[in-house]
Amino acid sequence: MGAEASFLISPSMKMKKSNSQKKGLQTQAPPSSNRPQDKLVEILLVFAKQHFRNPERVCRSSVKFTKKLLWEPLLPHSDPEVDRMALECFQALLCFTGDSPCLTNMEVPLVHSILQMCRESCKQRELQQEVYCQILKQMTYNRSSNRDSSFRCWQLLYIMAAYCPCFDPLLSTVQQYLKTVVRCGSNTLVVLARACYQQMRRSSSIGGRIYYPSPMEIKALQVGKGLRWIFVNLPGAQRQSLKVHMGTTVGDVTQKLCERLGVTQKEHMEEYGITWGESSERLQSPMRSSLYILDLLQDLEKQKTTTASLWFYRTSWAEALVLENKLSVDMQYQQVLRLYETGQLLMRREHEPISQAELASRLAALKHRASGACHPPNRCELRDSIPTDMWSAYDEDYWTRKVLLYFNQLLEKGCSATQAKKMFLDIASSFPLFGTTLLLLANTQPPEARMQPRETKTCTTGMDGQANWACLPEAVLIHIYSLLHLPDKYCMSLSCKAWSRVFRSPAMWQNVLVRVEGGSIRPWIMMLSHYGNFIESVRILLNGENSKKIVSIIEHLAHLRRSKLQSLALVGEDPGSYFNALQESLQILFDVGPATSVGFTEVDFRQLSGRLEDRALISLAMNNPSLEKLQIANKQPSIQLQPRSLRKILDSCRRLSHLSVWSSSLSEDAVQGFLQEHRAPLQLLEIHYGGSTTGFISNHLWKKLKEKFPNLMVRLCFTKDMDVDSILDILQPDTSVVSLDICSRSGLDLVFSYVAQHYHRTIKSLIVRGLETPEMARAVLVLQKSCRQLQQITYHSTT
């Protein structure tokens, strides 16, 4: 492959060719028989005297370059039609090399016509050998006035070698010819001869290419740039770039990628393969190694599979794992991880005395560390890391305790992400089903049986034909319960045993909406005492009448034993005189901390009206380091958290990835807290501006955030009327804005132009409040054309 690569990418061939002509290396006959060209003539003469049409008339000029058309083919043929086609091929050869007049830009049709005649003729082998002889004749002692003639002959020989195999006795003659060039020729000719020799050997063993070369391939060959880049995906969203040429096969690409993995032994290489697919979830079967890569790409283009891409992966696992470098570890880890997550690497009793739960906990800790995380896994990450069939065997506290124990041990030992992947592979490779593939079996019933209506068990009927509602599925009953007030839920549970059993189930109380509209709060207190330990997410509705009752309910939530509460949302207007009491009860709730659970992971006050003091939010952060989402950009009067308090929250909550605040809570120092080491990546930052430019963030800091968090989404909301100059001062070029809410009476066209220029790659939603002007309408059209990700534009006209 190395010689071919040099041949294909060498941009100076034509210059070297012209220099050799100036020196007389090819335009003048050598004075002695020791010259390379004389040796080539002698090689061709031996073949010509044995196989040309008229051996008795063969002389040295019979195998040398000529500008004239042949009056008869070089080789004898059994069919006059082959004779005619042979002369047409020679005429096309002269036109391609520039030794015969021809229309411009006819190189591609000429090459295609030669290949078509050679491959579709009834005597294709005879015609192919004829064309080979014609090309060799034109390359030998080439005295053309066109300095590209010899170079074009070598190009055509290379193309013929890729598409039409050469057979004995001509094959041995051509190989001897090329070896002589390699041994005695100039540097440029050596590279050309080696490329043709290797391609000829390849086509003789595996056959030629299927599809004719594309115009791009031929044009590239003419300028000495026959290489093109391709990208091959590896498991784990990795992508490798390689250079391929006309003769590169799937096996060549597989070998190259295996070398990058550190896999050098042949038996190990055979366990890797390449396929194509529209995504990693829909891959085709591995392709044979003899398939040409450019044939595959042309086939995909003909099928119009524009989203298809090449994938390299391990197809079997008989040989031991090769973990020579980081790329090899990452690739095999991602493949094994997928098999583990889909349940194809089942654990068995053979792993005693280490239990399956212990192994699952170790693998969960290793998986989390392998992702590069230094913070403990949150609840969602923990659940995703444990196999589904094992998660229900123990409660969440058990898994949290076990995984955190192993995870802390990994951090204490200084285990890196790559080392964690190696340890994961070591454990997984010991599973009894490692290296096997589990397949889903289709329905084996006969067609007539599958046509029968299936029996439904969701509802049965009684003697009178009425539905038996007691047999409704649990999920349906839980949804019905969610539509009722608490007293009505209790009444519904008294209808039958099945409904009562669902009422007492943990799934019924995982998500609770607290809505007190009148009467006593005794039902809520009883509910909390019986089922409060099941609550994971609570949403509380506030109004002026129920504020006192809500305060009591929050206090009862704070005093629950073994609480699993993780998500809290408050919705409603300012409770007035009860707001201080509400704030005190919230601080009590926050002060409890995660004694037996992971603590709060999400707090949402966006729909709450009122000013919470900083101490309540700092208490939340200090006692709940697992906090992931803090959304306090609420309605007026708003929560005006001080920047120094926000910095304390960021220092304590290293998992915080979603933040929604008013601009008054921001400062350069506060935002610097997101750039600290060993914290979860920032995913969403929502900033509300209430008519002032406080909380200005410089473009330099935005650029740092963008570099560290490439997936960061920023939402900017200008909720009050602001002048355009102030808005443009706040907007920075390197802000990853996905949503923009603007309110301004004039100059919105300037804002649109700025958005189209700097946010055209990220902006998805735009909400506008202002006066409609012709300038703004034109700016909106430009915005729609340039912002390809834009999904929504909402306009509210103001007077």
C-alpha cells in the first residue's frame, strides 16, 4: 500500500516527467543496449514473437510507441467483432493520452468506453489482453510531443489493473516488465511501476472492481492525487480517518485500523470487521475483506443512503483481549458495555464467593469512573448502571451504599478512566456468556394461529356482559388516581381490593401533587404518615387561602423518617404574611439532609412569586450536595440571590448541571465556579434580565465555558423592555444560545442580525415582543435562512 499511496498523491509526477524528457531520457533512443528502455523492448519482443498476430513480421518498432492508428490488432482474435473493438480501444487510448485530436473533457467517457468494451465483450479476456499490450507498447520509448502522454499511459495501466485481471502468458511478461522498471528506472517510474504491480497482483487474486471509476477518481488521477479521505466510526462515538485509493479493499482498511489498535497477529485481526449502517443501532453484516472500499461507497450512493457511514468493530471474541493503547481499550470497552447493558453478558453462580450484586456494584462504579466522572453517581446514573433484572432485587439504599463504597475506593487508588475501563473488561471477560451473542426469536406459531385474536387480560366481563373494572392494569389505575383530589383517591381505594392494593403501592406515591383547596389537612397528614416514605417528587400549589396549611404539610415532609424526597417544585402567588413561615419550613426541610437517601436533586421555584432569603438556598446546597437542577428564576417579586451566595452553592454542589437564575445573581467570580475541576458538566444555564444589565459575563468567560462544555445550552430571557444597545452589550459572540426571549420597542432588526451572525449554529427558539417594522421583517427572513437549527419563532406585537 505504501508504494501505491506515494504514486497516487505525488503532485510532482508531471514535472518529473517533463524534466526527464528535457534530459532526453525518453525522447531519444539509448545508444547502448544496457539502457532501461532497451531492456523493456527485449522483454516485449520475446512475447511478441510468440503471441503477436504476425510473428514473422515482428521487429523492435512493433513494441514501441506510435502516433499512428493501428491498421490491425496486435494479437490474433477469433472474432472479427473483437478486432473492431480492439482498434476502437487503441483509438480511445491515443485520445486519452493526448496523441490524437479529441474534444476537451473527454477523459472520463474514454476510460469508461475502454473498460466497457473490455468487460462486456463476448471475448472479454482476449480484448483485455489486447489493451494491456497496447498500453505497454505506448509506454515503451514514448516520444510523444505531448509531455503528459507517458504519464497518462501509466494511469491507464493502473486503472486496467484495478478492473481487468491479467492472465498468463501476458501476466508474467507484464510483471517482468514492471520489475525491470523498478530495478532500472527513475525514481518516478519506480513508484508508478510498484503501484501497478501491486494492483495487478491484487486483482489477479480477488478480481477487479465492480463499478467504473467515478469522474472524481479519474480527475484526481490526472493531477496525481488519487487518494481520498474516508472516515470510519468506532464504538463509543470515535471516528478514525484513513486515506484510500482505487485499489483499497475492506481488508486493507481493517488491517490499518487493527495496527492503530496495536493488533498485529493475523488470528487477532480476523476477529475485526467493517460494515455500514445508518446508525450504530442498525448495522449490516460484516463485509468481506476482498470488497473494494470505493465500490462500496459508489453502491451506497446509488442506493441513496446519504446517512450511511462505515463502522469498524470486533465481530468475535475467541482470542484474548488486546489492550495495547487507549484507542483499543476505549473501543472494546464500548462494545462490551453495550452487551452488558442489553443483558447479553449474564452473570451466573460461578462467580461465588463474590455475589452477583457485588459484581454489579463493582461494574457500576467502574462504569461511572470510566466516563471520567469524579463526582458520585446520581440516582439516574446509578439506576442506568445496574442491570434491570438485578435492580429490583435490592432497594435503592443498598445499591447507593455499595456503589459509593467501590467508587470511593477507585478515587483513593487514583484510578484513571482508562484503568477503570480495563478493570471493567477484566471482570466482564470472565462471564460465562462472554463472546456469545443472544438473538431474539421470532414468533414460531403457524400463520393461522397468529391470525387468531389474542386474549386480553386487561378487563373481564361478568354474567351481564359488563366490564369488570377491578382487572384494570396498575398503570391505568395510577393514572386515574392522579386525576383525583386526595379525599376522592381514598374513596376510590375503598371500591375493591385490587384498587386498594394499588392505592397502597409505592408506585402510587412516587410523584405527588399537593393541592389543598379547602377543608381540613388531616387527610394529607395521614397520607404522609402512611405513604410519605414512598414520595420521590412533590409539586405544591400555593395560594393566599391555603398558605398556612401548606406550611404545615412542608413541616411534616421535613420530619419524615427515611425520606426519599428528591424533587421539589413550588407553584403559586406570594403567600403574603405567611411567606416568612413558608421560608422557615423550607429551611427546616433543607436542613434535614440526605440521612437515608441521596437528598434533593432538583428544586424548581420558577412558578413561585416571592423573595427567598439566601440562607435558605445555601442551607439547601450545604445539606444536599447531590443537587443537580436549581431553577430559581421565578416570577416577580423574584429571588435575588447574591453572587457570593451562588458561588457557595456551586462550591458545595458539584453535580449541579442545570441553573436558572436572575442576572443579579451572576458575576465573573460566581460563574468561575463552573470551571472548577471534578464537577459534573454544565448542561443548561438560563439567565433572566429584568431591565438592567447586572450580571454581565465577558466573552472571554463565555469562551471558556464553551470550550469546557461543548454541549452547553444557554437560554437568555429579557422579560422587561430594554433598549437594543443594552441587549447587544449583554449578548456575546461565544455564548451557546439555544433560546432567546427579547422584549424591546425598537431596533430588533439589529438584534436579529447579531443572532444570525453569531448564533446561527445553536439558536433553536426565538420569542419576540416589540413593534413590527419592515426592517424587522427582512431581518427575520435572513434569520430563517441562516439559522438551520431554528425550530420556533413566536412574535407578540406591542403598541
